[in-house]
Amino acid sequence: MHMTTPGLAHDAYADDPTWRAIQTFLPSELRFGPGLMPTSSFWAWQGHQVHLDRFAQPDSPVTLVLLHGVGTNGRQLSLIVGGPLWRRGLESVAVDLPPYGQTRPARGVTVTYDDWVRLVCDVIAAERRRSGRPIMLFGLSAGGMLAYHVAAIDRQVAGIIGTTFLDQRVPLVRDATARNLFMSRVGGALAASLAGTPLGRLAMPMRLASKMHTLVNNPAVLRIMLRDRSSAGSWATLRFLHSYLSYQPAVEPEDFAVCPILLTQPGADRWTPADLSAPLLSRIRRVAVRTVQLAGAGHYPLEQPGLTQLADAIDAFVRAPGQ
């Protein structure tokens, strides 16, 4: 297999201390340094300068597009997914969705979840033109459902992998993932009523809207991530929150026939246990749906053997997605 050393130049995260602090809690072989570093670049999309973290592999059978949720960013996915998969000969590109990570949002634009869906659809179209390879999607947390929403529009994705699949239209899911019942029901209704008004631009910390305190099971790492405005310390507008909570997929689960789906469920996830993915996955009958448990792993997994099991599961799925 032809292995190409990842790039080191022009890293937009060079001055960002968060990922460097996080990686000290990872196994030494997963830490970035000379010989293991994604290539950092920007891609223009509707006035946004979208940051991409790429681990290039010219002989990779697919390109994996990595999608973060509302508490992480692309570099944090490169740490736990992109690097391990590169060692196995697989190419990945992690997207910083606006306003997360190093992406530079367009001035005066209030980003919605619908924008996230359209952006990822355009990213994977550009990736197909670039390499001609099949595209698979990996989503962490809310990124899992984002992967489903994108695949339902694109209709050509070869496979979806997610650590959870959260249909926020389901009251059980919304109640369980929100900070508390007040935020789920009263806060959700307030966001809905104000989203279409000028007050829809008002923003609040995601840690107040959600159970961000359960993002990672290591208290020291949690403190690091909560201080980071580009990941767990992010703020979201009422317009974004309403669009996220009410998004209607292009294809409902009963009719989804695009590609196989793999749930890589962290076994010690205190935010989104497996039963929160059931309202979506139990309705899917036309494609194969499999689940792999990641032993001892938190919502953002840092723990072994879960990290190795995650890479193993993705690698096996890429090689034989329908099995």
C-alpha cells in the first residue's frame, strides 16, 4: 500500500492550544507530530472560508468525510478518527462547520442547520470531482444525523457511520439531549417563535442548551473543551437551534435506501446512549444497519479499547459496507 506522509505546512490550528492539550490524554501513538499531521486548507463556500483537515492517501478506496456535532470541531475528529484511519491507508477530510473550528464565517450571515446540510452536500460533490472515489460519511454526536440528512439529499453516499443518530423531532430524543426539560420544551418553543424575527440572531452558549457537561468523561479534558469557543464552548443562535431541532429530512427512514449504516456506539456515553438512536434506526428496513459497541468510551471517545474498536469498525465497514 502506498503511504503518503501528511502535510505539515500552513496549519490553521498551529496556534490553537486546545487540540494539543486534548491529545496529551490520548495514547502516544495517536498524537500528532512530525510524520502524522493533517493538511490544513480553506475552501470558499457562499462567503464562508471553510476549513478542511485532510489526511491524504492516494490509494484509499474511499474518501471519508468527517462531521462534528455541536460540541467538537474537525481537528478533534482528525485526532481520534482521521489519524488512526490514515495509518490503515484511508483518506479522510474533516470539515469545520461554521462557526466551529477554524472556519471563517461570512460577515452578517446567521448560519442555520440547513446551511450545514447544504455545505456538506457541496463538500462531497467537490470531493467526488477531485478524486473520483466513493464517499462515506462519519458523524460524531449530532454529526451522525447530519450524515443521514446529507445522504438523503445526495443519494450517492456509499456508507454512513455515526456515534449516534438523533432525530430531534422525537420528544424523547429532544428531552434527553437538552440541558433539562425547561430548555427542551420552553426553550425550544421560544426558539421556534423567535427564529424568523430579528431576535433569531440572539445567541446562547451551547452548554446551557445541551448536556455539554457529558461530552467527555475525563473531567480535565472537559474543562479544556468547555473553554474553547471553537468547540464545546461555542454559542448558537436561536435561529440555528430552531432549524436544528425541526429539520425535516428529504427521505424518511422507512424510505431510506441510499446506503448501509453503521452505529459505533460509545459504551460509556452519558449524553446519548444507544436507545436515543433507536427512534431513527428501528424504522430503517431497506438497507443494512449494524451496531458496534465501543468499550469504555465516552461521547467524545478518548478511551481504550474503544478508540481502537472505532478504527477497526470503520475500516471493516469501508472494506465491506453491506456485511
